[in-house]
Amino acid sequence: MISIIIPAYNEGEVIVGQLKDLFEVNKADQCVVVDASDKEAFEAIRDEASGVISGERLRYIAADTKGRGAQMNTGAANSEGSALLFLHADTQLPDGALQQIQEGINAGWHWGHFDVRFDQPAWPFNMIASMMNWRSRKTGIATGDQAMFVTRAAFDLVGGFDEFDLMEDIAMSKKLKTIGAPLCLDMTVQTAARRWQEKGVFRTVLLMWWLRLAYWLGVSPARLAQWYR
């Protein structure tokens, strides 16, 4: 059983559409959404999402602490799968993705990720996605946009995500690499380009490079999150 963990914050209808796709197209076993939205927004989307599927296959819970690391740990603690897939709210899985994860785990892999593409076909986004995929394959470091998956045993062994404000995916990759290299699946997940569109492609690329460099030089994730915002 693979549990899909989705951290959310003010995603609105995006979550409902994503859940429909996961249950109807991908035939998900279980999805756990951990939503850090304010109470009114949380209740509205939770009620709408509950109409997608019934029973324990969908758990829509409020986050105790805002931040992807904390939210994903909460989701893992409230899930039942022997494998966990961490999925951003604006990322879509291709058909057959869960089967590919299961086959990889059955073959002995402890964790891994997908290649990524953006929902915009313009060349800058294609280039950025190609660079992300190349970098992750060379370094063994995955980002949250690439839909990281991990066995429950490996997740527990490394102590879950560090509850950082930023770079929790990088820190998690580093910990999981002590267990083994990641399985890099050729299947491609699609993620939204909205962050790049809102902030500007060139500016966002420079910002992300600068944040990663600062992180490797020892700047705290809390300070990096301030710079990012």
C-alpha cells in the first residue's frame, strides 16, 4: 500500500482536482492531505474534498504547524502505507506512476523520485526542468517538485523530514543517501510553473541558486525562508 502525502496551504480548488485525478486515474490506495490554511478555508475545501472519495482512503486534516517538513511528517504519522509518496498540491502524477514505484520497491530500492516537467511548454521552462532532472540524477538530491517516495522503514530510520521552513527536501535526500542511492524513474510528473511566472524566470533561477549555495555554506533554513519570501 502506498500512501500519498500532500502538504497544502491556500490551494483551494487545486486540491480537489488533484484528488479526483489521484483516485480516478491513478487508483490511489490512500491520500492524506495536511492543510495549513486558515480555519474557514480549511473547512470549505475539506468538505468539498470529502465528496471525492469516502472512508479512510482520504484523510483531510489540519496542520498543527505550517511548513512542508512538519506537514509531511504529520501526514506520514496519519497514514497506513508501507510506502510513502510526498506530492506537492500543484504536481500531477502520470498514469501508472504508483505501479512504477511499487515495482521499484519490490526490486529493493528504498527511495526515489520522478523526472519533472512544467505545465507551460515555453522553452525556458523546458530548459529549467532539464537542468533539474540532470542535477538530481548526478547528485542524488531530489526536490519536492519531483514527487519523492520512500519506504516506511527508510522514512522511520532517518527520522522523517527535518521540520525546516525551506530546504527540507534537500536535507531529506542527504539523509536517505546514507541508506542508498535513489531510484530515478523515467516517468515524468507535471508541476505548475506559477512560481516562476509570478516572480520572473531569470530572477527565480538566480534566487534558487543563491539559496542553495547559502544552504550549503551553512545559512539556517529559517533565514533562507525569510530571504525567499
